[in-house]
Amino acid sequence: IIPVKGEPIDVIQSALTRFLDLDYPRESFEVLIVSDDEEGAFRRIKAVVEAFSKEFGISVRALRRVGGGRYKGSALNWAAARAKYDVLVFIDVDTRLPRDAAWRASQVDDNTILFLGWDGYISLYTRLGKILRFIYRYILLYGAYLGRALAGGAVLALGSGIALSKRLLDRLGGFCDCVADDYDISLRALAAGARIVYDEGQPVLVEIPAIYAAFRRQYARWVFDSAYVIRKHIVRLMKSRLPLRAKLGVVLDLLQHPLLITTTIIMPIVGLAAAYTGYLIPPLPITALEVAVAAVALAISWHVAVLARREGYGVLEALSSLALSGLVLLLMDVVAFAYMALGFVSDTITWRVTPKGESQRTYREALWPELAYTAVVAGVFMWALAFRLWYLASSAAALLAVLGYGLRTISPSA
């Protein structure tokens, strides 16, 4: 089942051709393209789908949902009710499936959600795209999914590549019509005693944004979803019958984005405040926090570098990719923090399609939050110079240099 809305026809055509490589009898599976597009756009989708199905002998149906819910989850439920097979696999339109994906999915029972896991690919070879591809593989795939699975921790089925039976979906009440349908059904499944399994096979590949504006849009949605799910589910989760270890694992999973954003936005402010007061060494609580953050960052960086080295990366190359990803996160702080705060108070967010493929070349969004952040730091620097606050001026200059290099890194031409 592939939900689409506002997707270019060439992206949908590419999605269809990927099913030609599946190592599974073509008469034993079907593909449903469920569209919420207006009638004219749907007719074009349907024509492409029918031509593909006729030419290659794969059962593909284009379905248009009229009315219904506001978010993707209700579209998934609507399509699932019209599927003719008992096992459902939900993927995004940009997903590349491994050859054995259908066979692996066919093994699920009525008490299991199979999460295929995901790695990333880039369709535009930009500097930022290469950095994000590194992060997707060594932080998300190896850390968030494979690491948790090997350690016996609770795994959430997030994003593309989720397989479960119709009966389990019905038992869980379907996907929610909300912004974080994958988080929601994962938590409800765990609370209901169902299993979420990451089978450690080859993951699906999802397209990684290759330009900053597209990634910022995607990441803002992730941050909003995390805050929303914490607000909606944290109390219910802690009251559930899950083992304490599983509860703590899920809580840490939910908190990773909010903690990361809060830390990266507070630390520069604390640093400038300490420089203004003249403290070369901040007060003990701040120093302890900084040391703890530095220790965790160092441990993660070394672990990632070791993993990356086994696959051909140099240590300096790996550490450079991590450092540059930190710069990107620093620039996104203002936007991400705003979306995080919104997620703690609101149930809704404007859903916009993340640009894919060649459409990214012409996609632009204003960078005023990043430029405003940089301008504020520049103002602090100038003010410190005017009043001969040399320590503050040097701290602001260092932060300004970092932000400037970050702006250069996210340039569409980079």
C-alpha cells in the first residue's frame, strides 16, 4: 500500500518499476496506490498504473479516496479495507524494497508487526545529501534500529517498511488519523501485547533530502511528531504492563529529538551568558552538563567512526560527517524548537510533501530563521566589541564563524 498526494508522475512511475525486482510470484501480491489527489491528477495516476499493470503482469490498482480523514493514517485504513490479501505492507512512494521483502513480510503472524528497517539513498549528489546519507546509515539504521534489536530493546515501527496482518490491524483499531500514525500504532501495539520485530535483514531504502530546505521540512515534522506523541502517550505508556526496560527504551526513543534540539539551542546561549559574566569556567551544574554532553558525543562519535571504518570510511571522514551534521542541526535549531513547542500544545500541523528527486533542484524556502539567528549572534559580537567585552566578543565570533560555515554547507550549490 503506497499513499500518494501531490507526487509527480515520474516519482510514481519509478515506484512501480521497483516491484519488478521482487523475488516473489507476481500472481501472489498486489500493489495499491491510494491517492487523495484531485480528480484530474488521479486520472493521470490511474492511466500510468493501468498501463504498467497490463505490460508487466503485476496486479496494481489506483484508488482515489474522496473525503475521509485529514492525515495519512485514515488513507492507509481505507486502502487496507480494500486489499485482497491478508498481509499488508505499508511503504512510501520513494521506497526501494529489497528483493526478499515480500517473502519476509509473508511470514508475519497475527500478533507481530514486522519493521523492515530503513537506510537512505540520495538522488541528487550534493554535499548535504552525502552527509545525511552517512547519518541515516550509522546513526539511524545501526544505532536506532539494529542496535536496539541486538540489545533486546523495544523497537518502534516508524516510517516506511511496516508489515502486519489485517487481523492485527483491525484488533488495534487501525492507524490513527493523526500526524504520527506510525508512532501511535507502534505504542498501541506494544500496549496490547503485540510484538514489533526488526528481523535484521536488508532494509528498505528511502530517499534522503539532498537540499537543506527539504530536510528542514522533514526534520521539523519529526520533531513535532515526537513532542505530540510524548504528550499523548507518555502517561499511558508508563501505566502499561510493558517491562520497565521496554518502557525506558521507548521513552528514550521519544525524547531523543526534543533533548537534542533543547541541548543544541541552550548550550550556545549558556556559553555566551558565561562569557558575558566573565566566567572562564561556568558554574558547577553547567560545567557538569557540558562535560556529560561532551562525553556522550565523544562516545557516539568514536563508535560511529569504528563502524564506518569497517565499510571503507576513514576516521577523519566519519568524524567530519558527524561534525557537519551537527552544524546543520545547529542552524535548524530555531525552526525545530518552534515545531517541538507546537507539538506539545497542538494536535495539528500543515502536512506538506517533502520534495523528491529532480524537483528538489527548484525547491526553495526562506532561510530567515537561520539568518535571524546569525544576525543576533553578529549583534552580540558588535555590542561586545563596542563595550570592550573581549571574552564575550571572542565567544560570539567563534559561534558566528561556525554559523557562517554552516550556511555555506547548506547552500543549494554545495
